[in-house]
Amino acid sequence: MKKLGSWFVPYLMGLLIAFEGVIVMVMARRVEFRDAFVLDQMVVLVLGVILFVLGMLLFIPIFPQLQKMSEWLAKRMQIVAALGAMFYALVFLLVAAPVEMEGLGGMGKGWVVLASGQLIFLATMAFVFMYYEPLSNRRLAWLEWLGTFASALVITLGAIIFGMRGDLNIHGVLRGGPEIMVMVGVVLIALGILEIVIFNRRREGESEKLLGILDWAGIGVSVVIGIIGLVMLILTTSISLDGRTYGVYWMLMVSVSLALLGPILSYTQTVVAGKEGWNMDLGLISTLIMLLAIPFAAAF
């Protein structure tokens, strides 16, 4: 089976990152991050160029001679570019704040965080699929691909929650400082990374005992992700962050996404493991329970 994910996904992510770099260059204006710092037009232009270059480094086909000369160097360029894009997005998540763009008006903190979050998703997908080795069974390989995609979404949701951190008021339910959202965001990022590691385990040469532990760990992590989504779904209502009110649909989207990603991950981990017995039974049972719990949690 040709390693579709190994070459296609990083290239596609690279093109999308480069396209975003072009958008930043075209829209280069003086940008003020409220209560943080100011970027003049030239700095914004340079940031766009950096993003464009990172995307092009991931899109290795633009350097066919380099790939022929040194496969090792081409691969290292892609790795550096993916990590660079992650760092780029992380910086803006750390300083996330409402912005004022000269001549274009203002943009809320949420849009800055969403832009950074999707860049983390693109960079994560590019990085992971540089190492992806599909299974010989095509159906299982695509299920593994789906699971890895879902894991990257969990990481992205965690990054978005982390970036939106602030004084939180879930109306009529909970009040707290930014540490609550930081904790939830970091936990989701860690769980997503664990899922990716488990999905990309190498079966050849690994002991059956280790693979069994990884199979159980994958199901356990998936259940934790699903439970977090269900708890958030139960708590879902309109919220306020740093005094700004957001409609119920914002928290609903995140809650339902996590509540669905849990059973998706549980199912894909279970089927890809392909083992009869308790692994398979409990994996499928947990998948069904989490799916059936979603409407009850929404109606609670």
C-alpha cells in the first residue's frame, strides 16, 4: 500500500500554511494587541513572509532537486517547518488579546485564538504524518487515519480553550479564574498527544504485552476525552469571559465536538487493535455508552 498519508498530508498542510502567509502579507497593517503590544506594518509583513516560507518548506515538491540530493535533509526541513509553525501559533495563543488593525477596524480575541488554533492543527497534522506508516489493511489504515485526525482536533480544541483563558463565568453554574481554562486546555492537549502516540505505535518488533497496554491506554484516554465533553455539555449555557458575554452556542460547539471525538477515538482504537476479547468488547461498549449519553447530557 502506498503511504498516502506520509507524503500527501504534509504537502497539503504546507500549501494551506503558505496560503495563510500570503493572506497576512496582503493584509499587512499596523496591528495593536490591546493591553499588550503594537506591531507596525513592516513587522506584520515579515510575519507573513515567515509563515509563507514555513509552508513552502513543508511543500517539498517545490524543491525536487533537493529531495533527489538528500532525502534526509528534505525530511529535516519539513520537521523544522512544522515545529516552526507550531511555535508561531503558540506565541499568538500566549498573547491572545483583542486587536485593532489600522484601516480595517477591530477583531475580538476569539478570532485571534481561532486563527492560532487552526494553524496548530495544520502543523500538527503535517508533523504527525511525516512519520505515519499505514497498516497493510486499507480499511484499518483509514480508520487509523481518522483516529489521528480526531486526536489532532482534540489538541486543537485544547489549544483554543487555553488561548481563550480569562475570568470565567458559566452563567448560573460556575465562576473561576483563567486557571480553570488553562487546566482544561493543557489536559486536552496532553490527552490528544497521547492518542496520537498510541495511534502511531509501531507494531513490527513490539511485544504483545506492550501492544496490549497501549490498546487499553487508548481506550482509557478516549473515554476520558468523551467524559470531559459530556461534563461540559451538561454545564453548557451562555458564558462570560473577562466581562464579555458569549452565546450558548460557543460552549455547545466545543462540548459536542469533544463528546463526539471520545467515541470516535474509542471505536477507531478498538477496531485498529483488532483483538478479540475484553479489549474489543469494552472498547465497543464504551463507544456505544458515550454516544447514547450525548442526548441525555444535552437535555440535562
